[in-house]
Amino acid sequence: MIQNHSESENAYITLDRAALKAVLEACLAETELLSLRERISAYRTVVASLPAVPQTLNAPPDPDAVALQRDAFLSELDQILAARTVRRATYYLSRLEKGIGEARRGAVNDINLNRWKEYDEVLTDSLWVMDRRDTSGAHRAWYWGNFIPQIPRQLMLRYTKAEDWVLDPFAGSGTTMIECRRLGRHGIGVELNPDVAAHAAEAMASEPNPFSITTDIVVGDSATVDYDAILASHAIKDVQLLILHPPYHDIIQFSRHSADLSNAATVESFVNRFAVVVERARAVLAPQRYLAVVIGDKYQDGEWIPLGFQAMQAVMAQGCTLKSIVVKNLHRTRAKREQQALWRYRALVGGFYVFKHEYIFVFQTP
């Protein structure tokens, strides 16, 4: 579930690396359980009194210091205190020392698996329930149909490392590019509408860039644009993640441009044209990397059209392996704001259920 984390969950303490190592080594040298507990208890008191501050998962590293999530670290100290034998306490101490001194990174991300308990922000469940969209910083709901910033953030945390490249063929308001700046990922977005692209670029530029990464929005048709040339202009040959948030066919008409997928004549035409975008963008995705499609269904002439699953099948037909289907539920949507009673009435009359979810299909390429 995506929710607002408490201050405690986001609170990090910074410890001197050498001093921490000395404390752990002194504890490991203890042979009496009572003495070991006294050392750990005294150290826990010190740690609990230290000032804690929010910290991003991708804060620039300090070789002389170590940042630890306060509650997770205190929990590990409590586990040591609860041990009934020196042997068990030493086991927990050794594991703690290893987790702090040795990083075991994921194959496609920066998550330290030796400290996995600290990554509360990173979701692993298939249901993402959100109260509202993130409107902090440069994120603004000025673009009808833009998607939730929390989605590209989660995808980048799971499927990219710092300074990896992310490609978004449906850039829209620049949501993905803004999150790239926040997480230290390079980003390229393609947007069909020049006015939207200009507005997105302006919003993107207003977001701080602490990691000095590149974010670029290119005006063009995502089905025909020369991706190789775009990447070559940045001296790269491939990207490490694709995030695609296409129109949901004709639910919202984004422009009158014939290349706009929201103007596809039929659902079949939409799916076929979307498949072309996927195929061309996937050609510049590095092998064994991930692509995500964010899309919802539609309701037409009294019939629920499973647009999301048709798009899913189109991607699978290109040889991509389906890794996950995430259902995202947003309580407060712009389209249905202040109209809950009306939509409930329509559902009762029409015999259907009100749309409150979208899909995030996650695939891995061969």
C-alpha cells in the first residue's frame, strides 16, 4: 500500500563509521551475556537520543559516516538484547556488522539487500492504494490525464540504479522526468504535442537537480521518432527502463493530431498502434531489463472494455515476460472529485462498477 510514511519510518540517524565499527567489535569480544547486554543497552540509549532526519534512499554517500533508519537499527539492537545466549547474540551482532559494512546490491537496483528492512518506501505488494497524488516540488496537476508521480518513483527504485537511463515515450507533463531528477536517474521523454512538451520542460527545469543528471523532453511521435539518434545525442546506446503511460484510447482526447493514440478509430487500432510504440522503444532497451505499462480499462456502449489486458497481451506477443500485475487505486481522482454520489447512481442504474483502479504491467525483456 502506498501511504504517507510516519516521521519515525523516514527518520535516519548518521553515525561515525569508525566509531560504530569499534562498538560492534567490542561487543563481539564479550564472552558474558550480562556484560554484552550492558554494552548494547548503553549504546541503544545513545542511539535513541540522536537527532533523526528524513533522508532519501539515494542520498550522496559519505565514506566516513553511515546513515541508518533509526527504528530498524533500534529493532536490531533490541533483538540482540533479547537473545538468551551469547552465541545467539553474537550471531545477531555479526549479521548487523555485515549489513552495515558490506552492501549487497540488487541486480538492477541500488537496494542493499543486507539492509532490506530499511526500505519501507519500496513496495513489493501488488495492490497500491493511494489517497492522493504527490503534488510536491514541480509536480502539478495541470495536465489532464497525467499519472501519479509515485508510480514512476516506485518503478525506478525497483528497476534502476543511480545514473541509469529511463525512457518515457509518452512524456505528457514530465512526471517521469521530475522523478528522475529526484532519484538521480537520467531521463528521456518523448511528447507529441509541442505546447505540452514546452510546459513539461519548464516544470522539469524548476525541479532541483542535486545529482546533476540529464533530463530531456523531445517533441515527436513515439511510434516513428528515431530513438537511436536521440540516444546517440546523449552518447548512449540503450536505456535501462521503459515507462509507458499511453492514452486510454479515446477516454480523453489529448489533441487532434492523427498520430495521437487517443484518436485511434477503434480499440483494435489503438492496441495495434500502441504495440508499434512498444516495439520501437523496446529496441533501445538493454537486454534483461524491465518495461512497465500504466493503463486502465474503458466503458463503452454498456460494455466494459479490458483495454489494459489487451495492451498487456500486445506486449507479451513481442516475447516479453510478464513479471507482475499491479492494481493501483487512487481515492481522490480529478475526474470524479465531488461527484461520488452521481457515479454511484450511474453504477446502480447501469449495472456496472465505478472505475477506481488502473493497472501497472511489469515486463522483462529477453
